[in-house]
Amino acid sequence: MDTHVAILAAGKGTRMKSAQPKVLHRAGGVPLIDHVLEGAGALQPRSTVVVIGHQADVLKSALSRRPNLSFVVQEPQLGTAHALLQTEPVLGNARGTLVLLSGDVPLLAPETLKTLVDRHTRQGASATVVTAVVENPHGYGRIVRVGEQIARIVEDKDATPAERQIREINSGIYAFALEGLFDAVRSIAADNAQREYYLPDLVSIYRQKGLIVESVTVANADEIRGINSRSELAAVNRLLREKKNAELMAAGVTIEDPATTYIDAGVTVGADTVIHPFVFLEGTTTIGSGCDIHSGTRIVDSAIADRVVVLNHCVINSSKVGSGASVGPFAHFRNGVDVREGAHVGNFVEMKKTVLGAGSKAGHLAYLGDADIGAKVNIGAGTITCNYDGVTKNKTTIEDGAFIGSDTQLVAPVTIGKGAYVGSGATIREDVPAG
Ligand code: UD1
Ligand code: CA
């Protein structure tokens, strides 16, 4: 049977107090909605539609590179039932199961979604609700059962004091049989505390018609955490970090202090690498095995090979470091840096769009930009590639085995030949021949 997915993301996210749409706030280094789309992907849906409204254009352009997504706009936003109704033009003729997800619930495990669809179809249910039993149900819709059966869902704001005691909550995640769904949603009224069309009201409507309403209760209530505020965002970020750190440690990475180690979900780290406290590994970064990454270092979208030592307080962005190389302390790779095998970059060296060949050294205080530096080159302290003449960026080439004395300015475009020797304090404006 076909599975379709709809994701609700039209709400304003008032409690975030943000100029940005709520679902674009980041957890684990990626927007909340990316987590939701990832989970939905596990169901291999026939179609995925996102309901947008508040700041629709911003959201649409943020998701424009995702294939096979369609969008519907909900304007104004009159509640979750009204939001679902907007998908009728794209789903009206679809058959099978609709899985409804919330853009602000990022931790749902793909296995839970599979269980949801399995249970729903096996029981021949018209609706299946994902629920959880939590310590503090405040703010969530409560699951009201009669015997074992779900009878209805009551929102926190509409609940009686007795109903507020119920600790089983609605996750806002559902599976619905598409057959008859939109007609039923249309019959939902807005006679409640918020004057909104509540999708959870569908449960009592179906039950009164004698249709089957099922539930899946998650064992780990963290999975269904919804993000409504900045502190909930921080809490989810912490959970994602703990999960990532635990996975890496289980795979043989030493993390000296998980509480102060920030590794995005998409990062990979090889076994026997040691990560010291206060390290940030972000985006698509990959770290090899047997590396040592010291405190205060931040590595973004970069590839670090095996047995690399990165000393304290380095910033490495969109760059590559070859095996056995050493970097830092206090080195800054702005972007496009390629430090090859066994090379060494020392303190207060800034690099940009530069290759530093195998076994080459730039030990202290240098700016190397737009440079192609060969193997076994020595860059003296205080060397500057003067890559910008005020109009264009120019290239510096330093061939294998050259020695650049301290305090040299290399005025690009310029080439230093193989094995050439430049004495200290030189300003080089013309090519230096090999030898
Ligand atoms: C909702 C549920 C509640 C559940 C909780 C779980 C309703 C009425 N209540 O409450 O039972 O416990 O989720 O997190 O559904 N949205 C729209 N258009 C709208 C309104 C909301 O697209 O008109 C989207 C929001 O962007 C959000 C999602 O729907 O992604 C949930 O809306 P939200 O206002 O956060 O609902 P809750 O009050 O959290
Ligand atoms: Ca919510």
C-alpha cells in the first residue's frame, strides 16, 4: 500500500521569538525540518508535501534543493486540522496511508515511523496516533482513554484539572487512512479555547463513527519532543550531542569530556582518535583514525586524514589535512587549504586557498594565500604572500625544496624555483630561478 507524507510547518513559532521560521533553527548542526525529512525518507513515501505559511518564501527557498518535495501554503494559519486540509489539492486522489509529521519534532526515530505504518495498516485503522508517557505533560494534548481504547485527545488549554493529570500525551505524529480523510477533517469545528481547528479532534470523530483508532506508544519519550522555545531547542541539541558522542565512543573514539564536545550529526571520526574538551566538529567534517584534536579547536566541513595532530585553538574551514600532518596551536585555515602528508603548520599561521606540499613547514607567523607550495619547502617566520594588489588576487608558486627566509614578502604573481634560497627580509617581486 502507498505511503504519503505531509509535514506541518506553517505555524509562526511565536514562542521562539525569532525572525527566522522555527523549523529552520538548527539542532545537531542542521535545520529541524531536515531531521524530519530524513525520518520521513525512511518510509520511502510516494510523495512528501510540506505545509508552509509563516515566512513561506524563506522556508521554500531553504528547501529548494531537496528533490521530490511539494509545498502548499496555509494562509492564514487556523490550526493543525486547517493545515492538513490545505494538502487536499495534492493528495485528494491519493490512496493508502498518510503519515503526518510536525516540522518541530526532530528526534523521532525512523524505526518508530515504520512501526507506526505497520501497526496502522495491520489493524486496518482509520487513524493511528503516536503517544508517549512523560513526567511533565504540560503544554501537550492529553490522550483520554476509555478502557484500553483512545476515546479522544484534549489540548492542555481545554483540559479539565483531572484531564491535566493524564501523563500520556499526543506527539502530533499520526498515520491516517487517506480514504475519507479530508471529508472528516472538514467536519472539525473550532469550538475550543484557542478558536483553532484542532486535528486531534479527528480521534473522537472517528471513534463516534465506530472507526478504528490505534496508538503506538514510544518507549523513549525524548523521541517526540516538540520544540516550541529556545530552551527546548537547547535541550534537543544536548540530546543529539549526547547520542552522537555515545555512538562515536562505542566505535572506538576517545572523547575526554562529552559534556563539552560538540559534534554535528553528519561528522565521522575514526577509531583511536582522541578528542580533548571544548572541541567543535561541524557540518560534513571527517576525521581519520589515530588523530589528536586538542581543546578550543573548531573544524567545519573539512577532511582530516589519519594520525593528524591539531593542537589547541585552531579554526579549520572547508580544508584538507593529510595523514601525519600537524597543525597549530592557533592556526587558521579560512577555506580551500590543502595541507599534504606530514606537513607542519605552526602558531599564528593563516592560510587560504593554498596547497602546502608533503613534508613542508610553515612553523610561525605567516600569511599564505592563493599559494601553491611544493614538497619539503621551508616557510620562515613572518612570511607573507602578498596575493592582492588592490585589484586582483594573484598566485604565488613555491617549488619543491625551496627555502624562504624569515620576514619575506612574496609579491604575487611570482614563482620561487625548485631548491631556491631566499634570504631573510627579502621582498620578492620577480621570479627566482631554480637552485
Ligand atoms: C500540537 C497538538 C498537541 C500535541 C503537540 C505535540 C494540536 C491542536 N495540538 O500542539 O495535541 O501534543 O502538537 O507537539 O494539533 N501548524 C501549522 N498550521 C497551523 C498550526 C500549526 O502548520 O495553523 C504546524 C506548526 O508549524 C507545527 C505543528 O503544526 O509544526 C504543531 O503546531 P503547534 O502550534 O506547535 O501545536 P502544539 O500547540 O505544539
Ligand atoms: Ca509544537
